[in-house]
Amino acid sequence: MKRIFLLLTLLTFKIFSQSVNDYKYVIVPTKFDFLKEEDKYNLNTSTRLLLEKYGFEVFMNNQDMPTDIANNRCKSLTADIINESSLFVTKLKIVLKDCKDNIVFESESGKSREKQFAQAYNLAFRDAAKSFESLNYKYSGENKIGTDLVETKAKVVEETKVVEPYALSSDNPEIFYFAQPIANGFQVVNNEPRVIMRLFNTSQKNVYIGVKGDTNGVVITKNGKWFFEYYEKGNLVSEPINLRF
């Protein structure tokens, strides 16, 4: 019975992989239907970062897009999150749909029993995102959907600008941050001490998922310095932090 279940699981991922590989682009909405605000808990930004990590070309639905998908959305997938939460458990699924609303890829349910909404949603999202490790996505260049449309030259899309915030002044009480070990990562405190954010381990050395209030992004090192990077209103923010482990 276990062998049959494993075989079905592997076949399911193979079928998903064959379909998903036909698509180069994914469009991420600025707001998911089950939430009332745009990029609430940074789930939309997290979805974009996740898909970019696995090789898709990703656009928010309010961005300028290449002409081939602007004129024919059937050449792109649309990302969505399905909320299956109950009273005590936060459960999320990440799905990719085609232009006819058919589900091309569906993750396993990500779960969290955290009580705080921001952390619960982000932990459930991270759990669901593990399904992408088995997807083995690689664009095949074989998407022929909508080839009857008149071909037009693709418009060059400018790279997203990185918004560099102002440097923290020396008299700011939060200029020093200290990383204290917790389960699955670290909590970051200032010199009060007060917990200002949490870092969760990834498979990459010196790369963490950062959760600061309702903001979710990544914490990485560049040239020996730490940065907290996240999207804000469609712009990539790279915020330097003086982090000590």
C-alpha cells in the first residue's frame, strides 16, 4: 500500500512537472481573495520570491508585462493561495492556474499551530513551499497556446529598482541587533532587549527567511554586511542591519 502511495505521489509530481515546464511566466496578484489587504502578511511578496527562486519569470498583476503575455494571458500561469485554515490550525496551499482556471500545480498543505496570524501564515506558507523542491521546474519553451494571435515584439521590461533606505544613525537605539538561537533559526533583539524580528533557517548558508511584524523577506550577506530584503509596493527594499550572532 505504501509503495502504491509513493508511486502515485511521484507520478503526480511528474505530471505537474510536465505541464508547468510549458510555462515561462507566472503572474502573482497583489492581493489574495481570502485576505482584505494587498500583500497582507507579505504572502504575495513571498510567493513572488519563491517562484523566482525556482526559475520562473514573475510579475505582479499591476506591473508592465512583456507583450507576449500582455496580449495573451494563456502563455502565463497565475499563482494563488488556498486558505484551508480551521480554528486551531492554519493551513495553506500554493497553486498555479492556467488561463482557464485549471490547476496546473498544487502544493501539499502547509500547516502551522502558531496563534499570531503573521507568523502562522508565514510558517504555513514555508511548509507548503517545500513541495516546489520536488517540482524540478525547467522551462521547455514548448508553450504553443494562443499561437493564432498576431506575433508582436516583446517589450523590454526594466529591472525592479532596489530602494535603498537611509542609513541608521549612531544615536538610534536599534542600531545594534543580536541574533539569539531559537527552534528553526534565531530571534533578533535590540539592546533593550526587545524582539524585533525572527530569522528562519533555509538550505543555504547565511540565507534566512526574515519575519518582521507583517513584513516577510530574506536576510542575506553582501560584502560582509547583512541586509533584510523584501518587496514594498512592488519595489525591492534592501535594508542594512547591523547583525551580531
